[in-house]
Amino acid sequence: MKKLSLTLLALAAAAVAPAVQAQAAGDLVARARLVYLDPANKDDIAGLDVTVNSKVIPEVDFTYYVTPNFAAELILTYPQKHNVKANGTKVGTLKHLPPVLTAQYHFTGMGAFKPYLGAGINYTRFMSVDLPTGLEIEKNSFGLALQAGMDFALDKQLSLNVDIKKAMIRTDLSAGGTNLGTIKVDPLLVGVGVGYKF
């Protein structure tokens, strides 16, 4: 009976294996995620505690596999609007567009579970900035982005995804041309979604 059970288990594993095979060079995976954006909200501006609000945002990404282990991922969303507060009081709003490009290492040999690590660059463009008269921010930000995540293959094409990123997003605040200090948004982004391999 034990041998029969082991044989059936082996046959079941063999039947499932093709459905969860590792990605191959040239594969393209598109994902859609819901992401919770949680800003660090740190600054070095004397007398002001400048913050932007947390929120849930949609996100899409495209991952191209150079090899089964190495891939490049482009992460996109549409411009996100945030409230800006100083010492807890709303003083304005702004939008930011934060595309991220990462290089990833995907671990293989774990069946349907496919964890990965990534590192790359974040470019953020601030726009539609509405702050009190005389206050301005630097409109462009470049920073490091770190990433860890996991795909769980449902079949040869569909997968579930969990992804965590830390992005460096910073901008200088000035008044009348005088630099007051740096606003460090530096959000943690926690996302869940689905992927499809083309």
C-alpha cells in the first residue's frame, strides 16, 4: 500500500511539473497588483514636520527573462495624488509619477514557488504641486529601489504574486529660492497581484 501511495504521488508530481516549470530566456510576464504605499515621512527641515499620506495604488509591471534566473522588471502606475501636511495640518497637494526599473535574480528548483530579489533605480516626477505661495519643491528625484517577492505558479501561464519594495524618493523644499531642507518620502510598497506569462 505504501509503495502504491508513493507511486501515485510521483505520478501526480510528474503531471503537475509541466504546469509549474521555470521561466525560460525570452519569456515576458505581465502583472497587475494592488499596492499599499506607506511613506517613511522623514525630513530635516527645522520647525516643520512635512508628511504625505499613505494610500493604496494600482500597479502594473513587465518582467523580461534574460535567463531562467536573471530578469529585468519595469514597474509602472499613473500619477498619484497626495495630501501634504506640515505639523499635522494640510497645506497642499501634489502628484507624483514613480516608475521603477529593477534587475532581478529568480530562484529556481522550488516547484510552484518562485522567490526573487531585485535592485534598481526609481525615477519620480512631481507634478501638479499646490503648496502655499513661495514654497517650491524639486520636481525630479532619482533613487535606489530594493525589491523582494515571490510568484506562485497556478499553471503554465497564470501566477499569484506578492511583492515588497523600498524606494528612495526625496525632494528639496525651498522658499524664495532658499533651500529649507529635504523631504524624504522613501516609501515601503507592499503589493499583491496576478501575473500572466506570454
